Amino acid sequence: METKSFETGQDLIRERKAVERFVSIFKGGFEKLSPDDIDYKIFDKKGTLIAYVEVKGRLKNISRAYPLPISIFKVTKLWAKRLNPTVIWACDDGIIYGKLKELHGTVCVGGRKPRDGSLYDIELMVYYDKQKALKYIRYA
């Protein structure tokens, strides 16, 4: 089954900037996965695969970004990778990130206005409030 990507060019630029900032912490690398998968494989500085990452755009500053949303579908897909599944929220002024296994969130029906071509207008979402397991890094 073919899936339709709803990411715009601006979304992809925001996503890449976020993952570049994330891997800069440990001088690692990344590889973009297919549109039907989660977003990235993450490598340490030696090139060893160490994690999988989903990047979510958050069109707010870090200080106003909470609660952090992500669909249950993406959480499940990321969790299935098993190797340090991590979510990065790409905010206007930096990133917020955390390992799924350390996060506590609230599940509820939510979502946003459906995009053109989308079959769904609502879905199950997880919302994460500010917590110790979430770290942030501002853009330089």
C-alpha cells in the first residue's frame, strides 16, 4: 500500500536541522529512512547504529511547546525498532528530545485539522508534559 507524505519542503528542512543538532551532541551521524518508515537511523561517531528517531515539528518556542504531541501510530512504529527509540520535537528555537522508554504521557483522541488527501481527521495521540526525561538544546 502506498502512503502519501504530508511533509512540505519546510517541514523537511526543520526536521533535518533538528536531527543535525541532535547528533552534534555526540558527533554522530544519521540516515533518512523511507517515507513509509520512521524518520532516521542514528549512528555514533564510529558509525555504529545506536538509535532510531522520529522528528516531530513543533511550531512554537521550547518554553511554549508543552504538552508535546505525537500520534500513537508513530510511537508504535518507533517502539517496534527496539534500539533506543527516541522522539525529537523540532521547535522554533531548538529541540526537545527523549527516549520513549523513559517518557510518561497521556493518551487521548486528538490531532489537528486534516491535510488535503488525508483520510483521518482525528487519531489517538500521546501528549507529554514537561518531565526529567525530556532534554532540550537550543539552536546556536
